[in-house]
Amino acid sequence: MKNCEYQQIDLEALSTPAPSPSPSPQPAAAAAAAGPAGPGGEAAAAARRQQRKWEVFQGKNRFCCDGRVMMARRSGVLPLTLALILVTSVLFFIFDCPFLVQHLTVCIPVIGGALFVFVVITLVQTSFSDPGILPRATPDEAADVEKQIDDAGNTTYRPPPRTREVLINQQAVKLKYCFTCKMFRPPRTSHCSLCDNCVERFDHHCPWVGNCVGKRNYRFFYTFIVSLSFLTAFIFGCVTTHLALKMNLCPSLIFTLHSNFLYPPVKICEMLCVPLTPCLCTAVELVICFFSVWSILGLSGFHTYLVASNLTTNEDIKGSWSGKSGVEATTNPYSHRNIFINCCSVLCGPMPPSLIDRRGFLSAEEEETAPQAVCTEVELPALAAKKDTNVEESCLAFALSCTG
């Protein structure tokens, strides 16, 4: 009986096959990584291995068109902003402009079209450009800074916020240390929690444009809100004029509205259907412009004050130079004491270059420290083979225990 059981189990068949006949996955993976032989194949493989900096960017941003266009990962209500501008303008050009051109002047659609194009261009420039992001410190730079400010060298201990002071126009300005970017922020720089980046001359994160507003796109943001206020006021005035002219040209409409209580609802609808149908879209424009023109004009006036004073929204809210933050009131060290010079320095100065170089290629050192997304995909087959080997060894041990 034991011999019969021994022949049924057949230990030689259950033994682990020799590794020599089975193809090893490592040479195949190495051959696949090596690519086609020859100088042309090596050059192509090297080109494929190169990565651009936007592909390993650590901030919460999205990139399009091979890094040429960047935006915040959370676009906010940017689609709503575009929808309101497009719907209001399209309704205005379709239902109001023909009537106004016929009864007033042909310049109305020309002015409206110029304002609309300018608004869209400045909105795109504000939303899809680099606001002035500062690159994060490299590991060597971060280690050097940490060594200077933390002599104990304890990596598990996170010290409290540390500051340095610099003199700007004979006035002391504090520089705060950013624990995320591992550097001391330059003057007027702040870390945006939504984009997870330090932005130079940080103004605020605007959800209506879906991006931070900083040193490189503030001029576009300011021209956007000013031109949008002109466009909204222009459409509001034209819509009001359109309705007033319609009322003067259709006195029967006014009489019907005043005497509607004398007629049943069906008769009222029949009488009002013809004169009110062309005016429904105009009424929609009137409502949208009425509720938005006041906030847009107020926002434009507030930022005009900031530009004239050479302030940012962040500095004005915190009261950095007015004593609101708990310190003594001091003068703004960045102001030129002249409204015209302040406006020119903020809006007409040279465009600073982008410091993150998002379309540049990674160097060899940066590729070593950059996170590789393909590492997990390469290790998965090896882990599966290890699990299969463990199962086979367990079966062999069980067979040996059965044979005694």
C-alpha cells in the first residue's frame, strides 16, 4: 500500500524544475530596456528616456500641449466664468445688436466685439500662464539650509517657523521659511495651499480664473477685470436702451401690461407672445449684467487702489504696512511715493521670465532624484513569480509529509 501511494505521489514530478531550461525574465527585460542595436537605436532609446521638468513637477498643477500651457489642478469656477461671458455676449450680438444698429449706430457691435475679444484674451493669459512659481530647493540646497538653521541635526524634530530679516529701502522685512519648498521665501512671496507652490509677489488665488495671481500674470488679471467691467457696463447700457426703444416703438405692449387684469391668462399670453418673444433673451442679459456689474466694478476699483499704492491683496488683508497684523504701522517699502510710477512699475514693467523652466529636460542628477512612475510596473512580474515559487514549495513540503 505504501508503494502504491509512493507511485501515485511521484516526488520527481513534484520537484521544482531546474532554472536552466526556463527563460529568465531578467535578460529579456534587459534586452527590452536596451532597445534596438546600433547607434540609431541607442539615440532613440536615449531620447525616449529623457523627461521634461513638467512631467515630474511637484506642485498641484496640470499641464497641456507638452508643458506650454499650465493651470491649477482645481480649476474652480473658471468654466462658469467662461459660460457667463460667452452666453451674455452671444445673446447680445444676436438679439440686441441688429436692432441697435438699425436704430442707433453701427459702432455698437464693433465696440462690443473689441471688448469681448480683449476680455477673452486676458482671461486665457491669466488662467493658463505661470503666475511666478519659485522652484523648490534641491536636496543639497535644503540640507545646507537645514544645517544652517538647525545645528542639532535632528531630522525627526520640526522646529517652529523661522525667519530672517533683510533691509529694503532702509526698512527691515522678514523672510519666512517654507517647510514645503525648503527655502526662505523672497520678499512678498507666499505659499499657496491650493496650488502647493511658492508664488513670487503673491496676490491671491482667484477661483474665478482658476489660477494663482502673482508677479507674472497680475497685469493680465488687472486688465481682465477692468475690461470685463467695461464690457458688462456696455452691454447693460445697450440692453436698457434696447428695451426703452422697444417700449417707445410698441405702446400697445405697455397698455397690455397695465390692463392685463382685464383678460384671462390665455388671452394675455396670446397678446404678449409676439412682442415679448424677441425680448426674452434681452431680459436674461439684463438680469446677468445687473447682478454682476456692481461686484466687477467694485473689484476693479479695489485693485486700482492696490496698483496705485503698489500693494497686493495678501498684504492689504493682513495689514502688513498698516498695523493690522499687530505690529507698529510702517510705510510700504515697495511704494515709489508716486501713483504714476507705481502703476508703471506694476503694469508696464518688463515681463519676468519663468523660473521653473517647465519644458526643459531633466539633468542626470535630477533624473536620479525624480520619482519614477514605471518602477511599480516593472516590479510586479517579479513579485508574482515569487508568490508562485512559495506556493510550489508548500505543495512539495505537503507531499513529503504525506509519504512519511
